[in-house]
Amino acid sequence: MNKKENQDYLEVLRSVHKNPSASQRDLATELGISLGKLNYLVKAMANHGFIKINNFSKSKKKIDYIYLLTSEGLRHKIRLTRRFMDIKLREYDQLKREIQSIEKDKKDLSK
């Protein structure tokens, strides 16, 4: 999986974990992605065993589904979250060094 796919998976896993009974349309709207892309991501994650898709047995509309994070899905969410945090911390450190360098250059110019 590439960096963008990891980020997409993490966002979907977080949304499903937060609101398992949300429809695909609701999830797509919340995430700001197309319904087709969300459908692709949900199917891929179901194939990997990260989420389980169940339909409501007592629903009058047979298209109502609930998305459940599996234990593997929860582990994957944790791995992706850690990876995301590592990337963001490295980016933060890099930006901090850039700011320090700019401030040093600014001081040197003002002398």
C-alpha cells in the first residue's frame, strides 16, 4: 500500500469505528470522497479482513448495513495511526529546524 492508500484506509477505519451504522453515503460525505471510492475502500478492507459488513436483519430496507471493525482491523488502525504520527512528528521536527534556521539567518542579517 502506498502512503495515500494508508491515509485513506486510516480515515475510513476511524470513521467506521466511530459510527459503524453510518451508510456509505454518510461516510463518503464525512470523508469528502466519492461514493465509488468509499465503496472500493470498504470492499478492499473487507477482503483484507479489517471490517465485517453485516446487513440489518430486521430492516425494512435490505440495503441497510453495519460496518464492524474486526480485531485485525483494529490492529491495522493502530499500526496506521502510529505510522501517521511518526510521519507527522518527523515533519514537525523538520519544520522546527527550518524555522530555527530562518530565525538564525534573520539575526545574522540584522547585525
